[in-house]
Amino acid sequence: MFDKVLVANRGEIAVRVMRACEDLGVETVAVYSDADKHSGHVRHADEAYNIGPARAADSYLDHGAVIEAAEKADADAIHPGYGFLAENAEFAGTVGAHEDVTWIGPSAESMEQAGEKTKARTIMREADVPIVPGTTEPVETAEAVREFGDEHGYPIAIKAEGGGGGRGMKIVRDPQEADEQLETAKREGEAYFDNDSVYLERYLENPRHIEVQILADEHGNVRHLGERDCSLQRRHQKVIEEGPSPALTDDLRETIGEAARRGAEAADYHNAGTFEFLVEDEPRDDGELLGADADFYFLEVNTRIQVEHCVTEELTEIDIVKWQLRVAAGEELSFSQDEVDLEGHAIEFRINAENAADDFAPATGGTLETYDPPGGIGVRVDDAPRQGDDLVTDYDSMIAKL
């Protein structure tokens, strides 16, 4: 096991990773921008290093600054959390090639195969995993968008290669929107994920969004930990996630889980990841579930820990973050697929700092004058702030998960 882990992130996910490290007897290192110098993850770490100004491109997305901090701290591993550099294959490769620092996550090669959306679609098709009609090569021109629309119809989803959480995804409902939406998707991809590559998919108007949690080690073991239903979204971003899905029969649940496991094996995937699917939700009678004959399509792989990983942890009692650390340290998964049981039901709510009077626009600064998170049996809160902290909204409006 590692001696010291640098967490290349901020906020609640940084604290979550640090708590897992503490349980395993591993020291922790925080990095922070000028905007985050008093933030909770800095307070929680054993040591902390400033890596630049508030602008993410000059701090949390600065490859050199993060690695330099790890070297200064004598950290022997880097955990990326989610967002920022978590799905950046170039950064993973740089860390992976470092003599003294280990990357906690899938290899750069796996990230390029599974995380780059167009490559992932090709791999899934070869593994006999159904995919949504779309492109398998990046799209450069608005004319290519219109040609896709002529062949497959509208609406079309333009998606950033490195995207997630709805960022970098734009919907084209007619040919006249192609130029503007393509430009916007590429710009958001560059800003949020340091990657302006985009691809196209047929946009399904009303599917269920089902994702499967995967854990895989470097000894050939691949496990799926059941599914999460993330269908309740706002502006293409998840707000509430639950598991198991209340809409699937056990047969369909197992079919989708096995498809995810098959895809992970085909991609030679290691560590934690999430395989996302869209399930066609056709009209049903009250109480009727979607059975094994329902159509489902591979959407994408998130080559990182997910915001909503807590749902799966509560259902399975498997600590996914600890297993990320153990797998990166070369350990073998100690449980079989048959030993993965889903007990009960879990729902996660994202707690966002927003102005409800302004169409729930993200808050811009301020202070957490009152902050009193709930507790008790069956209640879990993942957070970083405390009452009286500055509200840092330079990066994300989410401050906690309930």
C-alpha cells in the first residue's frame, strides 16, 4: 500500500478520498488554487500545496503544477477524483511514466480506449454491446453534423469526447442550429476537459439513464456492482441518483450488468469505472417493469470514480475508493461476482449552491452562514465545507451529497 497520496481535486470528493486513505493508514496531500486556500479539503489533508490562481486552467488543470506538488510532498501516488484531470489520458500517462508516483485509476491506454467516446463505441460494438447510432470518429464541421442528421434524423446530440455531467453536450434539433451548437460544444470541451474533440449520437428523447459500476484488478478479475438509475436530470445534469433502478426486472438488470462486464474485459479495463446505458422507456402500465426484451444502448464509459458512487457503496457495503487504492497498489479483488449483493435501496441528492429565485442559477460567492447537515441511521453526507466557510463557486455549484 502507498505511504502518501496526493488528491488532485477539491471539495467533497477530495475529502472522500482522504477519508479512505486515512482508513488504510495512508497520509494525504491536498492541492489548492488561490480561491480554495481556506476550503475544507485543505483543512482535512495532512499537508497542502498551492498550485496557482483561481482559474482552473492555471491550477487544477495544470499538469506540471500538480506533479510538482506531488514531488515536493514526496507522494507516491496521485488520485484524481472526478472532473478536472480525472479522465485526461495524457496526464494519466505522464503520472504513469513517473518513476516515483503511481496513477490511481485505469491506465492511459485504457482511458484512451474506453474514455474517449468514439473509441469506446468501437470497442463496445466489437464486444457485442449494443450502441446508440452515432459517429466513431471525431466530428470537425457543421456540414458533417447536417449529413448525420440527413441520415439518422433529428434531434442530434453533439458530445465532448472528454465530457460528462452534461457539460460539452449540445442538442441540434434542426440543420440551422448545427454551426452554433458545434462551436459551443467544442468550446466547453476545451474549457472543462482540456479536449475540444466532439462526436455525434442520435438523441433519444425520453430514455432511462442506467449506469453500471465496474471494479477490475490487474489479475483478470472484473466485477459489476449493480446499477444506478440517473434518469432524473436537469439541463442534462444528474440531480438525483438511486439504486437499484425501480424500473428494471432482475433479468434486464443482469443483462445490462453482464454487458458492462463484457465491455470492461474487451477494453482491458482496470480500476473503478462506470459503464452508462440508455434504456428505451416505452409506455407501461402502472407497476409494470422493463423486461429482458427492452432495448438498451451503450452510452459511454466514465474512467473514474463517479459523483454518485455512494449509492453503490450503501447497497453493496463495498468501499469503491478503497478498492481504487488497493487495485492501483497491485492487490487482487477479494470477492467474486456471486458475492456482490444489493441490499435495500439508496437515493443520493446533490446539494447545490443555487439561487432559486433566478431559475436556480449557480450562486456567485458568499458565506455559509448556516450549514447544519443531517445525520442519523441510514443517512450519509459527503461534504467538505463547514458553517462560516466561504462559498467557492468558481468551479462547481455542488457543495455536498446527501
